[in-house]
Amino acid sequence: MLFVAIIILLLSMVDAFLTLVLLTGGAEEVNPIMAAIIYKGVGLFAALKMSMTGIGLVVMVFLARYRFMRLVRVEWVLYGVLAAYTCLISYELWLLQFPIQLPSF
């Protein structure tokens, strides 16, 4: 479980980076919570995203043997989160194939 949690945390970091790249190219954040925070500061966005993901992962790893709503083991929910992040990163990489306007420094 620890390996899966570490991979999810790494994918979350990649998601944060790709989100920032896409936003500089004109994309919009669809998560209303993160959209409100991202424009207050990139550091705040990154800290909040990593802390929310990290705390959630610690709780899920700790409860991995329990059942969520008496139906699904939390362990399988972790695998679902891993699959969701994999799909999200794939989608973001697909979006990067289209021309975006990167800022000039």
C-alpha cells in the first residue's frame, strides 16, 4: 500500500505542475476549490494540494483493511485513485499536444 500511496503522491505533484503549465497557456481550472486558491498564489496552491493529498493518503493507508460504506475495501479505493490520477495525467499530456501560448520570460 505504501508504494501505491507514494505513486499517487508523485502523480499529484505531476498534476500540479501540468495544471500550472496548462493555465499559463490559457486553460481553466475546473475544480472550484483549487480555482479559488490558485490565483492567490502558486505556493499556496502547491502546499494545499500536496497537504490535502498527503493527509488523505495517510488516512486511506491506515484504513486500507477497512471497508468503505461496507462495500469496498479502502485498499481498492486507493487503486481507484491511482487509476483516476493516471487518466488525469494522460488527459493533461494530451492537452499539451495542442498549441498553447507559453509566457515569454
